[in-house]
Amino acid sequence: MNRNTPFNRRTLLKSAGVSLALPLLDSVGRAAGGKSPKPPIRLGFMYMPHGVIMDEFWPESPEAYHNSPPPALESLRPILDQCLMMKGISGVPNAPFNGAPHALELSTWLTARLPDAETRGRINIAISADQIMANYVGAQTLLPSLELATMPQTWKENQAGLHEAYYSHCSYRSPTQPVPAEIDPRNVLNRLFGKKGEDGRVTKANPLDRQMLDRVLGGAKDLRRTLAKTDQQKLDEYLDSVRSVERRIAAIEVRQKEAALEKAGVSSTKRDASDSPPIEVKIPEGDKRSEYMQVMCDLNVLAFQTDTTRVSTYIGSTPNGVSYPELGFTDKHHSQTHHENREAMVRKVAAITKFNIDQFAYMVNKMASLREGDGTLLDNCIMMWGSGLEDGNKHTRENLPFIVAGRGGGSIHTGRYLPDIKGNQGDLLSTLLACAGVPLDRPIGIATKQITQIFANG
């Protein structure tokens, strides 16, 4: 291969069963002397439960959006011109499940539909927006979609007789099939770049082999020599990202194993080589949540950058007692949302909201730093952050908080705050799918229209 020879977008670096998809390079899919193909559009969702402190989330005016955004948006300030905020999106009405706000906040977030009242003890809701997109574009990528979560999806509660899975799942492959999310970053890395068995699957018995990754990255050096200078730089940045994620996951694992040993009264520095290896320890709630979430965000970025998938969801937390000790307090998120306007509790909810938006900002800022085609990776993405409740104190859903980042390949007019949008959750999801180029044969959930103010030509 020489620098003028095109090769297919799905070209992989392969070695002994390890595959590593390439980022979009100018050389990929381009005929000699021709133009690079237009990058694909990716669609991602990131969720936080319990709503926000509304007065501290929304900008005071469209002008203040850029000039003096609220503290919750400070981490997005560098890319506010690539974000869109809309006030006035209502959620699905709770009735007849008025006693089940937390079962509904996540389950309706991407379905825009209530569970079936006649079969409430079983899963029966609707296919979610992410899976609608996955059905449309999934055959073009290694993974149809990627589902991530920070916490296990095992919350046990029974509000209004609804199935417990409604508390912790937002993706539904069909009305009766919730899609499980992966919480272990090592498993996600294996799924994206792992060593494959004879059946082409990655299994826990056949995990990512660091030696294999070394060999793949070594093979990239041979490919690098065939690329133009700009593509060489893109490939270098991408491979550095893969290595960085691998090192950060390994560091988290080491710290957790050492913590488990110390808890058991065994100093990791005094263990003999003949001792049994430390047991596998999952990252607990008390670990540094920001680092954990940022590793998961990095994996999401890599999955989009390599076109391993074009659809993702990340459930940042669920309504099951999560706390944020690195913010300086151990109170549970849910308990603080019932603040009844007590200042100390309001401040804690505001801090939790900012923390979660900071992790979203970490991800989309990184996307904005990665070149792709004639722009950046973020230019070709639609990333939505939000919550299924407006106000956790009152459990209201009339004005849900949303942030959309990315221009969707030029389909979205960003850099704005729209304070008086009139629409519902289904309208928003239907509009974002239209921006991603996904045709719909029926509205999503309670949708009645598309929100034309979002469109670049609207």
C-alpha cells in the first residue's frame, strides 16, 4: 500500500485474534485525487437521576448563556458554541403511576412512553430511541450499540407494582427486552478491542492480552509509514488514547486490589510470590467516581472515533442510594433531593448536578479536540445529557433538563439557549433521530411533532 492507495473504512489492525479499528483517516475510502467520505453521525445519551436545582441550571437569558452561564455549565464553557439548551421539554405524564416517579424517570427517558398498565409486573414499554437508531445503522459497525453504566442494574423496589428493571434500564431492544449495560471498564475495553475466540466473541476466559495489544500497536507502525503526515498524526493521537485508557483501567484495578488486601489486614508490599493472587474486586461506590466515569467516557469516545459503534448510552447513576464522597459529603443523592428548600441540601444537589455535567463535559470536550474529516469528532456527533425528572424535591416532569452537544454533521444549530420551547420528550427524541438521518415510520412515544428550532436551517 502506498499513500495514494485507498483502503476501506472498516480496515482493522489485526494480530493473533486481536483487532483494533482505525479512526477516520483522510486516506480511508478515498480514491486517488478524490475527496474523503463524509464522516458518519453518532448519537449518544448520558443520564443523571433526580433532576436539578432549576434556578441554578438554566441560564438567565439567551445572552447570559455565553456571557455568564450558571456554575453548573462552567466546564462546558469552552464549547458552548457547540451546545444547545432548550427549556420547555415536558416528560411523560405519570398517571396512572403517580406513586412511581423513580421507576418512570429512567424507563421513560428514551422511550417517551409509560409502561403497560395491564402488565406492570413484567417489562412491557417500547423500543427506545437509541435502539431505533441501532436498528438503522448497527449493521454497518462491529457493535450495533454500546450500553454503559456506573452502577449495577439490580435495584430492588416495587413502586406501583412496576417491574424492578424499570428503575435501572433506559435502553429497550423491544417493548419486552431491556438491554443490559456494562459497568466494568475492563470488560468494555475487551469488547471494543479484545482478543476474539474461534466464534469471534470476546469472553472472560479469553480477555484482552496486553502482549497482543503490544503486537497490534507495533503493527500500526508499519501502517503509519504508508500514510500522509496528517493521517500519521491522527493515528498517533488515537493509539496514544488507547494506551492511556488501558493504563488508567490497570491503575484502578491495582488500587482496588490493594485496598481489598489492606482491608483484609494484608499489606500488599509484604505478600509472598506463593500467596494466592488477590481476588477480583469491582470498583465500589466509595471509589473516586470521577476517574471511573472518565474512563467510561474515554471508552465511549474511542468506540465512536473508530466507528466501532455509532450509538451509545451511559447511565451515570440510578436512583438507588448513590453518594459522592469526593465532593466532601457522604449523603445519598436521593435523600438530598427532598430538600424542602433547606439551603445546605440544595447546595449538595447543585454540587452533584455540576459533578455529573463535568463528566459529560470531559467527554464532549475530548471529542471536540479530535480531528475528523473537515472538522472534529464532536461535529459529527449528537450527545445528549439529561435527567428524567425536573425537580427531585417535587418529582415534577413538566420542564426536563437537557443539554445537546455536537452539530450532528451540520444538522443542528448549536451555540444557543432556547428558553421557550414547546414540546415533549418524544418530540425531542424524534427530532434528534431525524438530525442523525434516521427515518421514522411512527412517532416516538408521546411525540406529536419535530422541534424545528433545533435544525440548522430551522
